[in-house]
Amino acid sequence: MSTEESKASGVPSSVLVALAALACAVPILSTRYLPFCDLPEHVAAASVIAHYGDPSWGFGQTFELAFGTSQYLLYHLVVALFVRVMNDPELANRVVLGLFAFAFPYALRSLLRALGRDERLAVFAPLAFWSRPLFWGFLPYVASIPVLAYCIARHVRHCRTPTHTQSVILAVLGVALFYLHVSAYMVLVIVAPAMAVLTSLPEHPLAVEAGRGPAGLWPGVRASLPRALRATAWLVPSAMAAANWVLAGHIANGASSLRAAGQIGYLPFAATTHELPRWSHDVLTSSADDVVAGVSWAAFLVLLVVGTLRAPRTRLRDELLAATPFLVAIGLYFTLPWQVGGGGMLNLRVATLIVFFAPLTLKPAAFRGDLAFLGAVAALQVGFAADLTRTFHALVRDEIGGVDALLDHVPPKAKLATLSFHVASPAMRTTPWVFLASYLRATRGVLAEDSFLDISHWSIHYKEGFAPPTPVSFWSHDPCVFRNARDGVYFDYVLARGTIDPFRDAPPGPAWREVGRAKDFVLFERVRDTQGVGSSAENPPWSVDDRGPCESRWSLEQSARRAVGK
């Protein structure tokens, strides 16, 4: 059913889309601590930006803004604006993320309308929203998806009826999309010219019926190029921003150039294929997400078959135009590197776009009971949202309940290290609480590590002289690299999670005392001297080298004795 037919028959597509929007937004807005891995780091970055000029926070003395090289700039700036208004960084981020979540189905509906598809298919949008990138906390990337869809929808209309106003709006959207996330911008740079060429083809190739083959298509493509170039001229400002970022930025990880070994890595094709369903929907250890995905894709298949059999024959050009975003997403998923410098999981996150754009490939076709059918899909998404809300609340209660009170012992502007010897969650496929202490940087100016502050494309960095003695980013991957004599001297507190006590053997370096426990979190405070200021009590040196908290002193000494005996 086309958009016009849907309106004429009084089908309440707006109700279906609203239900889908609520299915995306309600769990976000109803849960204070969301179990999304990187989320606290985004909250902290936005809070630093919001309070940067306030001397009482001290951020201006400790951090420097990296707006020229950041790839998450717009998301952090928007959240920072909300922080200034709401004075609650965590709530501000949830409101912003909730708005983007609410926009998911409406952005898809706008694109469906522009392409002459059934706008009610936007009920599938929550399936794309609740995917691995969100649960890993890739918030700017998730936020970029509805902006990308709105931009493509406007571009399609602009190609058909170019206007100066539309061109200006598109230029602004293009720049905004680039500063939300480069991955989504890359999709736009490929999709926009392709769609411009398709909509600019002369009448002869346009009139070819689907299935008969576009005779003489290439001459038509060549003839359409000048008009297509004019239709995509609005990309120039964002392309200039991208060029400036490439020239000014440095995304290599621990090397001077991306040409260095290990800077660009690909997943094998088999592994990439295997990960597609995981990254498109598999976020819970329960079967709830699998059931929702299975039923949703079964419904999608029914609509695909019905549309193929019953929809009127359409021009091949129109089918290609509608499928272009979907085809580009598939192509990028299988061709992009897994890693480029400091950015990882680059191709896998495109799975979200494959799911999001999939409804564009469905031909409009009305059938008896179609409203009830799509209503059932919407009800399924709402039910899943309710289950997620319950799951999120249970996670907070069971996994981090009481940690708030424990962290109240950490005073403002203190230095806190987190050593996560246990990161897994029995309910999540991801690691939800790795950066939990970063909320303290957002609310009290605590210098919480580990963090993303030494990642080149982050929006804030330490000023020279304020960073920890060694880069500690991604301690969450290997807290065993912590050395008390080297790293402990920088910090005032250590938050350990798991069964390992990092100070059980009094390792060389500062002495620590336990402050309290909550769940499997333990907070340690550095022991000060008798004056309590300036220096710390020191543990006596060992007769063996300290190899970190994961190897006990006893086992090291036993190994040393055996080596001497040989």
C-alpha cells in the first residue's frame, strides 16, 4: 500500500509508528543506569564540556578540548547543552538518547514516504535500535542513524525537485551527520550520488519494466551525471569538514601513521557472516531477543512474498532507488575493516543499518488484515520494550545495587582507578558496568580511569602533566597490567571488581586500605602518612619482581626458588 492509499483508507499508520517510537524510547527514559558499556564515558565527556569554563570544577586546568579532531563532537555538545539546562549529566544524556530513540521510526517513515513505500513498515525500526552497537554504548553512531535516514529522505525529494532551501538544509544535515559519526557519513557519501544518478536518468531507461533489463542504461547514466552532480553539491561543506578532520586528526593507535603494522585489520569473511545475526539483535543471554527477531523476520518474509506476488509491477529504476541504502549497507558490512587505528568493530556495527534499511526493499502491497498484521508486529516490539525495562531495572538491582553509596566515599576531584577483574553480566552479551566510575567524573569532577581520554578522536584529552604516568585506556580488557609501584602513586582510590584483591600481598608502592564493599565491588583508599597530606605509606619492597595483581607474591617466590634450585 502506498502512502497515498494508506491515507485515503484511513489506516492509522501514525498509531503504529508512535507505538514503535515508544518501544524505542521508554526503556531509555525509565531506567537511570542503562547497561550500555561506553555510555558513562560519553556522559562524562559531555559534563566536562558543559562545566569547562567553571573554575569550581577545575576541568579547564586538567583537560583540553579536542573539537577539531573529535568524531563524537555533536553528540557530546548536544548532551552538554542539556547538562547546562538540567544540571544532571546522567539524566541529560538519557533525554538526548531517548529523543534519538524516539526519532528512529519517524526517520524510517520519512524515508519510506520519500521512496513511495508503505510508511507503516516503520514498525520494524525498534528491531534495528535494540542492537549490539547500542549495548556497547556506541551512542554517537546510534544517534547518527535517524539523522542519516532524514538526510537521505530529503535528498531523494531534492533530486526530484531541487530547491535552494532544500540544498541549504541538506548541507547542514550533512555537516551534522559527519560530526555525529564518520561511519554513517560514509554511507551518505556513497548513497547520495547513487540515488542522484538513478533519479536523474532520462526517460528511456526509466520506463523499463522490472525484470526486462535496462537496455541502453549506461548512456543514460552518462547523460544524467551533470544533473546528479548538481543535486549532490550540498555535500561539499561536509566533505570539507571531513578533509579538515583527516588532515588535523590522528586516529592511529600507538603509532605515527595508519601505515604502521596492525593499524588496519579485517575479519575473515566467515567470521563476518557469522557475526551478522549477533550484531543485528543478539543482546541478551535470554531467548527474548531471539524470539522477537525470529518473529519479526518471519513477518518481514510474509510481507516480502505478498509484495512480490501482489504488488503492481514497477520500474526497475524505482526498485533500485529504494534498495540502494540497503545494498550499500550490505556492501560496507562485508568490505569495511574491523579496525582502523583506534576505532574498532567498524564493519560489524553496520549490521544495524542493514536491519534499519531492510523495510525499504518491501514492495507496497495491501492485503486483507494487513493492519492487524502490522499491529501485531508493533505489539511485539512494545512487549519487548517492556521486558527490556524490567531487565534493566533487575540488572541495576542485582549487579550494581549499593555501589552508589560505596562511591560516595570518593571526594570531588580525587583520582580513582577501576580494576575490573570481572566484567561479564549473566543477562547481557556485552559488559555493561566497565566504566561505571566515569559517572563520578560527570558529577563530581573525579579523575576516573580507565577512560577514553587518550584516544585521539575523543572530544577531550588530558592536558600535559595531568595524565596518569602510563596510558591506562582499556584496563577493562586487562587489569592485570596494573602495577602498584608505577600506577598506584597517581591514584587516591581504587575500585576493584571481582574476586581478586589487587593489594592482598602488599605489592611494592603505596599502601592501601579497604573502605567498603557492595556486590562484587571493593573500594580501596590510599593510606596517607601521619600528617594525612602529601605522601603515602609505602609497602616494603619484594625480593621478586611484581607482575601485577593477577599473580600472587607466593607463586612468584616459589617460581624464583625453583629457578635457583635448577
